[in-house]
Amino acid sequence: MVKRKKLTGIEHLENNPINWFPGHMNKAIKDIKANIKMVNIILEIRDARVPMASGNKGNYNHAGDKPYLIILNKTNLADPQAVKLWQEWFAKENESFLFINALDKGSIKTIVAKAKEILKAHRLKSNANISDKEDMKMMIIGLPNTGKSTIINKLSNRNATKAASTPGQTKQKLWVKVDDNTSILDTPGVMPPRLDKQVHGMWLSAIHAIPDHITTPDYSACFLVEYFLKNKFEGFKSFYEFDSLDIDLITAVNHIGKRRGCLRKGGDYDYDHIYKIILADFRSGALGLICFELPPTNN
């Protein structure tokens, strides 16, 4: 049986904000503010599964009149129907945006083209001499583990910056050359100092923008299982071969443990192993395409 303390942990998190804002992030924000003058367009990388919750645009109001492109990465893990709704919403909001899969070469190519298009329009609007300003210096910003390093490496065709599965690996700025006229300033992943809603913290923990040791794998995994059960998520049902999702959390977790052979000697379940398996399966996309949030409505 699942230990009771594992379940009360979820209730505890629902009543206590998840905050992860280590000291280096505060320094990173100050550095970003100081370095914005060095670039002429800002690219904010978000996760397409949480288009708003993975955003941090409010931290960069000091960007002033710099062109700003929101890039929503990991469409290979996102529900395509939800992505379509978000595309329509961003267009109505007059936001410059791009949905991509950083693992797809064709998708990556659209980034520079879109950035150049936006920058050209900005320069025309400001009556700049375009012929004298063909260079493009981009700054990449965003939450940890949204794919910034992968995007930079793909754009530059080399491992200019280490892409890691652990959030918060990039700790300092790094200039990377894309071509003769284009360069990128990488920056550390920065979280908002405070999250608007508690559930946003759980979403960001699930997609691994927040490290597992902050919420611990049991909380994040149990949150996901409860979410899938409540929403009758078909990918979750088929992958773990449930007969029905009309079951409780304990039954679901035990079923997954049994299916994946997570039993200790004596027949007890290895819950730590089960939780890690659930998170790994979700993050790989094995449990199906998902979007935790839909666009705001006027209702």
C-alpha cells in the first residue's frame, strides 16, 4: 500500500507555494537587464505544454521596445489540438510567436527566419537604415529546461552549450555564432520569483522546469497520476494497460508498480522506483500528448 505520508505530501503542497528561486537566478536577472542593450531581439523559450505557466515575460519588462519573440518548444510532446487553440490566441493578442520542436531540423530553421522578419519590421517602423544593419544579435531567455541549450546547439550546428536534463545547468552568459550576421547570447534559466498559482508549480515540476528535489518525485508523480485519472487520459490508460481509470490513486500507483516489476523481496512495492518511472515515462512522451492549460477566455 502507498505510504500515507506520500499522499499527505500532495495536500501539503496544494496549501504551500512551491518556490524555487536560488541566488544565481537573481544575479542572472540583473545580468540580463544589463546585457539587453547588447542585442536587438529577444527570444523567450517556453514549453508548449504550459504556454502561459512557462512564461516569464513579466521579468523582462525592462526590454523596452526591443522586438520580442515567444518560442514555444516541445510541440512533439504537446496536444496538437491545444496547440492550434494557442496559436489562434497568441495571434489575437498580437504576440510574435512560434511553435517548434527543437529536435526537428526543419522546425529549427524557422527560428532565424522569423526573428529576421520581426527585426526587419521593427527597423522599418523605426526608420532605421536596414542596409547598414544586417547583423542580428539575439538573446535567448526562459525558464530552466525549456530547451534553450538544444535550440542554440541546433542553430549553431555544434555543441556550443551543454544541453542537460537537470534544470538550472546554464549559470553564465555565452555568445554563440550562428552565421556571419547572426549570433545568440545564451542566458541562465530563470524562474519567476513567485508563481501565480500553486498548480503552476506542479505543472513546472512535472515538465522538469523545477528540479525533482524541490518537490520530490513522489509529489510530482502522484500529481500526474491524479491528473490523468481525473481527466480520463487515454494515453496513460493504454500505456500502463489499465482496464479502467475509475480507480483511486493508491490502486493506480500499485498497478503501475506491478506492471513494471517494482516489487521488493517480500512483495512490498518499491515506491521510489515507481515514482521515478512515472516521471520518466511522462517526460519522454510515452503517456501521450498533453497540454496542461488552455488559452484564457473572456467569460
